Amino acid sequence: MTGADPAGPVTATDDDAAELVAQLRALAGADPAEVRQVVAEVLAALDRAAGGALREHLPETIRVDAGLEAPGRI
């Protein structure tokens, strides 16, 4: 049989999380607005991948920043 080995889902580790935090901190030192934009894009992509289910778990300000909700909607 050919193809990928179905060893199971890949899971993030504490090391992965620490590396991501370090990268975001380094980026934030250079340009905090750029970090906000990157995070918004990542959240929007994750929401699309989740079929729109992620947005209901995010605070309104983050949903607006990520383009997941129209501003001023209450």
C-alpha cells in the first residue's frame, strides 16, 4: 500500500506553544499592528476550517478584528 502512514492526528506540544508565543513576542516587538493582523488572519482561517464554529467562542472585539462579524452589531 502507498500513501501517508495513518499514525493518527498530529498534536501540539508545550514546546510548540512556547515557540509560537516566542515568535509572536518577537514580531510584536517589531510591529504590534502586524501581530494583530497575523492573529486575525489565523483566526479567520481557523474559523473557515471549522465551518464557522470558532467565531461563537471568540469575544466580539476579536471577531471584528478577524473580519468574522460586522462592527457595531450588538
